Amino acid sequence: MPLHIETPLVCSWPLSLVSGHSTWLKLEALQPPGSFKIRGIGAACEAQVRRGARRLISSSGGNAGMAVAYAGRRLSVPVLVVVPETATETAKERLRLEQAQVIVHGPSWHEANALALSMLEGSDAYIHPFDDPLLWAGHASMIDEVALAGLKPEAVVLSVGGGGLLAGVVQGLQRNGLNRVPVLAVETEGADSLHQSLAAGRLVDLERITSVASTLGAKRVCDRAFECAQEHPIRSIVVSDRLALSACERFLDDHRLLVEPACGASLALAYDRSSELAGFETVLFIVCGGATATIDQIRQWSAKYSS
Ligand SMILES: *Cc1c(COP(=O)(O)O)cnc(C)c1O
């Protein structure tokens, strides 16, 4: 049995009404550690343990770290997560709750990651949050489930951070004969590393991340994400933090599910009746989820934009 669950695929009446398109949701927010990441990370952790890894190491204080911690507990393998000083108390608590060892180090992810890499010993496996073929193959399973359910969407909407989800969904579409189904790849302003790379025609490093959707805050997407845009129809879309936050609040009302702004960014296309959806009758949204959101934080951020 894999570490992820098969998630519900539902047609959302509220989102269909508001967007004017038949709107299907793949509810990855319901994965036990709170996001789709357990699909790929679970597969990667299992593969590493099969190869003899005796400890799993991550440097993510977000959903990737949560997924590694969850996988380690399920596989009875110790997990070490090195997080920067900026990691929230909630994040550290949740990691410890999953029985991970948490080390706090350095002002940003860069320093935390460097320490994590320096601590790697012979029988340890480092689990990257988005740049690993094992991850992409695992993420692709969500599209296998969609295809098996018999749904043939005319477009897929998803969020992009480092591009692992994008790479996995493209792989899933390709291996199910859905090569021509376009992917609408959504980022927030200030975390738009894919958008800027596609505009420049080469991989671009963002100087800093200014979006509240820190989960989408990879300064640079992986090479594979950029390649995907060469071999698959991909439209890159950037939305504001304000729209992403408002989508989170409305989605909570409509479906009683709390997701991060990273996920709200995708849902914003429906709530904002985005012209990017024009011409598509049936649209599949990957509700990627996210365990780091609290409703208080989302309302606080929202209040900043409405004042
Ligand atoms: C990781 C994550 C993303 C972005 O995925 P990438 O593979 O980094 O592009 C989006 N939403 C949520 C909730 C995530 O955890």
C-alpha cells in the first residue's frame, strides 16, 4: 500500500456556478499530511528505504518536510528536518508531532539546506522538495486516478512553486494519453519564477520572494518544469496575493476545506471568472492543499489588502 490515499474527485457546484465552467476538484488537501506532496515524497522515501536508507533528511519547514516526517513515521525510519529561524512555531510543532527531529539553523532556507546536506551520512537519504524524478512519478498518480475515473478534462489548473507538481501532472497526462490537455500553471506575484523564466526563455532566479504564498516561493524552478513547457501545452498565469487569499476564504465557505494561499492561487481562476478559462467546458483543479495555513493568518493577510 502506498503512503498516499486515493483522493476524491468531485464536481463542485459552487465553483461551477461562479466560474461558468464545469469545475472538477481533485481534493489533494485530504491527503493525511495535508497536501499532494506525500504522493511523490512517499514514493521517494519508500524507494530510498528499499535501497537501504536508515534516516531521511529534509530542509523544508513546509509541506515537503511534513510529508517526509509522515512518511518516516509510517515506514519506521527516523527523520531529521533542518528548518531556518523563520519557520513558524506551528510548523515546528507539527513536524515534532510526526516524530521528526527538528533542528533550527540559519536565517533562510539556503543556510538550513546547507547544514542538512552537510549532515548527510552514508546511510542517510536527502529528500528534495521538488527536483527529483521519483517525486514526479509519484505525483503523476493523481492523474492516473482522474483517468481511471473516466474524466477527460479540457484543461488542468495547478499551482507552481519549484515545479514538481507541474512535472508530475504533465507526466500523468502524457502516460494517460492526454498529451493535448493544456495545463494552466498558476503562481502569485512575487513568487513567479516559472512565469519569469518562460518570458525570458531561460531559467531565471528571483532575487527574493515577496508573496504571502511562501509555499510557492522557490527562487528558481527545476529544469524539468521549464522543459515541460517545451513539450506540453502550458499557460503560465500570475495572480495577486489578494485574489489567492480571497479564494481561500471563499473555498472554506463553499467546501469547508481550509487551504493555503499557494492553493488559493489556482482556485482564484474560478472565483475571479478568469478569461484564461475561456473556451474550456470541463476544467480540473488540483486542490493541492497545504498544512501550514491557519484561518487567523489568512484573515490577517486579507485585512491588510482590504484596508
Ligand atoms: C509544494 C506545494 C506547491 C508547489 O509545488 P511544487 O512542486 O514546488 O511546484 C503548491 N501547493 C502546495 C500546497 C504545496 O505544498
